[in-house]
Amino acid sequence: MKWNKKGLIFSADGRYDWMEQFAMLPTPLLINDKCLRIFIGFCDKNNVGRIGYVDVNPSNPSEIISISEKPVLDIGEPGCFDDNGVVPVSIIRKDDKVYLYYIGFQLGVKIPYYMFCGLAISNDNGETFKKYSKCPILDRNNEQIFARCGVNVINEDEPWGVAYKMWYIGTIGKGWVKNKYTNKEKPLYTMFSALSDDGIHWLDNPYKCMEFLNEDEHGFGRPFVWKENSLYKMLYSIRTYSRGYYIGYAESEDGIKWIRKDNEAGITLSKEGWDNENISYPYITKFKDKTYLFYNGNGCGKTGFGYAELEKQ
């Protein structure tokens, strides 16, 4: 595949106090033929994330229609898993509802922070959301005690015999390691798969489905999975010590065991501009005969988010 970059769509401009910086993890939902709503994690001056949206023209996503004046999802109560930030990661339709999966952040004492996956549900086509629970739907387990987040969820019965499949990011080993280039602590995590009958309650027997290729890699970012001609395909973020994030590609026959083919991702850094240092958090959506890839550029959303269009074969 080959993606033709179309450019930056939006970067935080401080128009609201909850939208001071970052525009991360673009997560699109087609509202109707005239509105593609892209949910975004925005941060205030203290780096606390809240979820808003940017509405664009689905025929031309570079055309902004409107921007949310208030968050559609705010931080949790003090002591909750999401009391220091929320950002979107995956969205699906279920009957007449919209399920928005998000990462909740909580500060740590002996480690920098914790990250777990929550769920918010909309009954009005993505206008408003209510949190399903004050607790994460993907909580810590004995091996992954620092983070289980960065999810991508799809709804498909075969071949696993359950309705919902998830790929997510979970910490491994000690959870945090020193970056030899900056001496800052970085999370150590890899990718797992999980199953559910309802999209809410997930079986606690995750399968590790991605491996590091070298010692420079120390994590993966939110994947995006789709099925094409009986083959599962994935775009995902690869996190490295030396150069931050870039986008990789993998294939799988069963959605569980993946073969990395990163040089086939079809998108790389630009020579200059907002995405010339690193790119991350890909998310694909289709509209009529067009296929779009939304993603973040430098600084994991510090410079905003943009899009590319799939080149037709």
C-alpha cells in the first residue's frame, strides 16, 4: 500500500484552557455523509488530557466544519484510574450506541504514571458520552501491573467464535526502563490480544502477539486492525529509544500471531514540517471510494494531527 500525505488538519491553539497543547490519537467516527467526527486527546497547560473532537468534511478532511467547545469526556474523580487525563483510542458502533474506548492516566509515586483502558458510551450518535464505570474495563493483572491500554477493538465472529476482538498495549518486565540517550524513564510494553462476548468484559488470558526486533525498540503504540481477503492487517506505532515513534505494518492469518512487514507500511517521515521527526497513532477510515489514514506527527501530537489518502491501485 502507499499513502499520499494530504497535510496537517489541526493543532491545539489554546482557544480553550483544556486545549492548550497536543492533539493526539485521532479516532474518527462517521456521523453522516457531511460530517466525519475525529475524537482527539487535548491537553491543558499541566499536560492533563481531555477528549474533544474536530468535525471535518468526509469528502475533504482538510476542511474543518467545527471544533468542540467543551470536552465530550473529562477526567475522573480523585483517586480513579483516569483522574489525571483521558485520551481516545478506539471507537465502534454497537446497535444504536457508540462505544468509545479511552486511556485513563493516573500519576504514580515510585513510577511516573499508570495507564488503563476505560469505556464511555454514547446514545446520541457521538454527541455526548457517559462513562461505563469508574473502574477500567481492562485492569491490571499479575503480569501487566503498570499499563493495559492503547487498544483497538473490532466486532467480528469468525474465526475465534466470539464477537469482539481487542489488540492492546501492556507493560512487561519491570515496566519502566532508562532511555540511554536521555536518561529519562520510559515505559516498557508490548502488544497483546484479548477476547470478549460483549465488548465490555474481556477474558483475562491475553496472548502476546508482537515481538521487538532489536534492542532499540521498547514499546508499541495503539494499533489499527482490519481484515482484507481473509487476512488480518495492522498498522501500529513502534516506539524506539533513538528516534521515538514511527509507523509499522504487520499481517496475520488468524489475528493472533503476526508477521511484521514494517517496510510495507507505505508512510514515512516528511523531509520537513509537522511530521518530519516521528509519526504515530494511525487510524484508518473509509468514505465512499476513499480510504483515509489519520495520524500524529512530531511529539506524538505536539504538532497536531493530519491525514493521508490511500493511493488507488
